[in-house]
Amino acid sequence: MERTVPSTASDEIELYLRTIYSLLRTSAEVQIRTVEEVHAGMNSSMHPYARQQAPDISALIYSLLRLPDCMSSVRTVVLGQSFPVFVQHGFSGLEHWQPVSARARRRRCFFDGQDTLACFIASRSDIDDVIPVLTAYQIEWNKLNFLLNRAPGDLLESIVLTNRTDFATLSGMLEMPVEDLDRLLTIWGGDFLPMLRLMRSRECALQVRLLSGSLSEYWRATRAWWDIIEAAYPQLLERPVYFVSSNPHSLINLLSGFALQHQAELVKFLNDPENAGLLAEWVDIQARQVPSSPENFLYYVLKKYQQTPQGMYLVEEQRQFDQDRGIKRIINSSTFDVEAQVIDLSKLDPDTMDARLAPKDGHFLAHSDALILNIDYPLGYSAYHLLAKVAEHSGKILGVYFMGKAATLNGVRGDVMIPDVVQDEHSQNTYLFQNAFTAADVSPYLEYGTVLDNQKAVSVLGTFLQNSRVMDVIYREGYTDIEMEAGPYLSAVYEMFRPQRHPRNEIVNLYRVPFDLGILHYISDTPLTKGKNLGAGTLSYFGMDSTYATTIAILKRILELEKKRIAG
């Protein structure tokens, strides 16, 4: 059926994409300055003030959080799919470079200690992500370079950060509100003044090189990723599988109950003076002064505790605890950064599970032969490659569930969106499907947000690749849920039960898929709030409310289906 819904592409965004891909065909490095003009001309909702002299701090912080901290030393960024690709192009010994990572983007990167950053890419979505981020970073760096060099020469040497008058003077010189300068101070901490001095000392002049853009290299990298999983858990080839795309912690925390077994130690950790705010929150939860889940809170505290010297020993203890309950973590260190966990339902202990999850007669699980394959949700189009590979090499697929972050045009942060229509900007298809979940499946476990079901989602090409014209088209057509993975995943779902490759530019009916299918999105961004994006804030602890509400819904669905399957 030919599609009647208009594309959300705009001329400015199409020009931007044509420009960067034509430039990246060269075997030489591409100067980021050559794409600055088309980047600014895109009028991205993520970078609305790119052309202004005043810094766009939300765009800068968004970029800082998605690039490694070594970026201030980087001159050249090299992109490739695998170690062999880097070696073929003269970058041998990459494994001896320094592993580096960004705070808010999972991408395997290595720094040579001088001026070169090598990044692994899993699909063209990584290119659609990296180039705009680098460009926004360079534009905003050079704005601050100009403003800092226009300021009095001794300004950064004489300023006292605790003196609010000095701080206000600096913010005025940099043409930004004091609260924006405070956000930079939060991001950089003790490196705040050294970073500003570095920005004053030189302009940013990045260059990027794409080693191989061939589809076959993405396939090879995906196969290498799967080979590691298959070698670690060959039973995946034969046993029934529930596939979940979520994150590496929420399913595990709920199913194993490790954090709940260490409640006393975690609460003791809260008595550290640095955790005064968390302790107050825990006291309020216990007194029922706030409607937070004590279990969610303990999962959050466990992660923080394991990052401290005194709590680090619990990392290995949790790994062993989880493994005893049939939960195997598979870390992939040779290809792109997508962790997997395989969960043997027959080995789970219903007595240690999260109470919101454990069925009353949970010991039926001992008779199950099914596995859950959970992967850390990928970026954009790599979702298609990964699910296609899983479907090709797994046993019978019983269910496919996707959980991840999204932006919303009609809700607020912490809400949950449940779509039954997905427009995919990669395939230009509009997918119609029966979502396994409704609001009733999530609402009982969501304290702070609202569940919006019967929604329409758009899987966009990249976070920067939207502008006001795109948003207007999206909203006029009733699409309120904006994310990057559902469309590529559904293209793979189509190929899991049809004898051909997914179509293009059609309305595609997926109502008759022979397995359970569910999509849940929790909201982390509200792009219609001008200038406010993921760089403007984070979900923090309260984001766990929607994360765990959606995870509980998925796991309860799997357990209910498995109980019926075992009963016959």
C-alpha cells in the first residue's frame, strides 16, 4: 500500500545530509568548518541559536555530554566499523590507545594521547549523530574563543568563582545568563577555569575521516558482535527467545533482587555527608512523604555505591549473585558498544525478585526452557542490523519488546508513550501494529508521570536533524512521540515473518506477526520548549520512575506469556 502520510524531511536537512555524505566520500580528512554553514542553515531544534554571536549553551552541553572529555585535545576524529577496518587504513595498535567514553553516549572510542580520536560506528546513524555533534561543539567553542579574547586579559586570572559578582561579570562578558554559566561550571567542575583558558588560547579546528562507509562492513561488524554472544551462550541457537532492547541494569535489578538483599549496607552508605540529599529522600520515602518506590531508590543507590572505592567489591559479588540466578552478562570489547544479557528463566529465584514482579506461583519458571536476550538499546539504524542478526541465528522468537528514551510534543519528562503507529524516516514506511501494552500495564508502577497510549511515533534520522518545519509537520499529522530506533526495529520485524526485504515508502501492516510485539518509550526531552533539549537537563533519579515502570510491564508480560505456554 502506498504511503499517504507526508515525509517529515525538510530541504535544509536533506541538503545537510547530502553535503556531509558527499564530503565523507573522500579518502582524506574533512574539515568540520566546511559543514558549519549548512549545519546552521538547518535551523536545528537542538541548535536554534547556531548563527547568533551569543553562545547556545544547551547545544554546547548536549555536545559535551556526547563526546569524550579528551575532545579538548583532539584534532582528528576517525570513524570505522571494526578493528580490521582501522588496521587496513593504517591505524594499527588501536587496542593500545586509551579507551575513552562520553557521559551520555555509548560509543567505543580510543584516544592516541595526542590529537586523534578513533570511534567505532555501527550504522549510518552514528555518522548522522557524530558529525552534527562535532559541528555544534566547534561552533560553540569558537563563539567562546571570540568572546573570551574580547574580554579583559586578566579576567580569568583574577576571577573568584565563589564571588557572585565576579561570576556575574564573567557571564556578562560571555553574553549568557548566569544560570547558563552555572551549568557549565557543573559540567566542568574543577576544570572550569582551565577549560575557559584553553578556549581563549586557540580556536577549534576539527577534522573527520570516514574509513569505510560500505554496508558490508556494517554487516561484518554486526556478525562479529553476534559471534561473541553466540560463543558465550550457544543455547540461544536452539531454545525459545524473548528479545528485549532496553538497558543493562533495570531487567537485571528486578529479576535478581541483589540490591534488595543489600538494603542495610546501601542505607548505611547514605550516611556519608556527601549523600545528605539522598538520605533525606530515603527518609521521606520510608515515611511515605513522597510517592517514590523504595526499590527503585535502592537500585539507584547501588549503582552509585558500586562506583566508590568501598562499594566496588559489590560489582563482582553482584555478577556472581546474578549468574547463580541464570543471568549472564556478555560484554563485547572487540566491536561496537552494545552489551547483552542472557537470562535463563528456569534458573530465576522468585523469592528474591522485586515484589512488584514476582508471580504468586513463580516456581512454574523451573519448567521453562525459554531465554530472555536483552541488549543495551542501540543508536538508530543499527537496531535493524542487530535484530536481523538475532532473528537469523536464534531459536524460536516468542516476543520482541523495545524500551527506550524519546522526545514528546504533548507530554513532559517522565511520561511514558505507547505507540501503535510508527513512521520510519529510514525506510519512509509507516508501520501499523498491535502494541502488546496499554496504559493499564504501566500506570500502576508509575508514580510521577502520565501514561499516554494510542500514540503515533516518528523514528527520526538523528537528534539534530529536526527543525521547526519538521516539528510542525510531525505535530499536524498527530505524531507526538519522537525517537530513533522503533522504525528500524520494525523493518527487521517485517523481515522476520515475510519472505522479502522490507518495502519502502508504504503503509505496512504488522498486525499478524507470529510473536508478541511491544514498544514503550519514556520521555527525556520536550523539543517544543525552545532551546531546551537533552543538554538542558537530565532525568536524574526521578527518571528511574518511568524506566522501571516500563521494565516491570515488559517482564510481567513475559512471565504471563511463559506461564500460559508452559501450561499448554
